[in-house]
Amino acid sequence: MALQQRFAATSHTPTKGLSHFSGDEQTQYGLVTPLNNDTAHELKRIFHQLTQALEVLRNLGHLLGGEQRERARPALQRWLQPNARAAEQAMHDLRGLRLIKSPALTDLSQSLTVLVLAADMLAEGHLSGADTLAFSDLLKRNTLGALDALDMLREQCRVEA
């Protein structure tokens, strides 16, 4: 848990301009219905859970890349699957609320699908050399994509970080 908190402390800076819809279109996306207090709390909890897991995965992706990290890789790999599963569960919870209409939700889901696959492949240790580096890069890119989509959803739903 301490490693997760330490990784989550180095936060992601959203990449502006990656959204595939304009500001005018953005106003039509977001919450399908107004939030009551319980639902607002649940949405905020889910966004927080996603952010924590994705920040850990983002940092792990950076740490796993590079030849010099060969000896540290097994110790780092054990953190991949629990955080990938936490992000995956949070996504299921988010979809289960049926509150959000947005292409950013689809972007988040697609990025999570790829990063969970990459995390599984890296954690299981079946990769070596160039494959490990390629999957680390895939993990990093999709984690950043998921964080960007999550930032867009936060903005659309007006949920603070």
C-alpha cells in the first residue's frame, strides 16, 4: 500500500487537446441525470480509485522500461495486476452507474482493456528483452490515454479531483 500511495503522489498532468470532440460538443456530454448526494459520493470514489490505480500503473510503466531495470523488474511486476484489476473493477462500477454519456467513457474503457492485457503479460513474466520493453511502452501509452479520458470525464461531470 505504501508503494501505491507513493506512486499516486506523483500525479499526472492532463494532456489538453487530445479529445476528439470540440468544446461545443463537449457540453452535450457528461451526466445523463443530476446527481444526488449518495451518487455524487460514489462517482467521486470511483474516479479516485481509478486515478490511484492508473497513477501507480503509469509510474510502474516508467520504472519497468529500460535495460538497467532488469533486476528490479520482478519486484515491480507484482504490483501490476492488483492495480490493473482495481482500475478494471472501478470501470465496471462506473459503467454500472449508467450516469455518463461521453466518448471519453469509451476511450477510458478501451485504454483500460489494453493496459490490463499489457499488465497481465508483464506480470506473468512470459516476456523478455524487446517484448518487455514494447509491453512496458504499451502500458505507459494506454495508462496516459486512460488518465486523459478520466480527466475529460471529471470535467464533463464536474467532479473535482
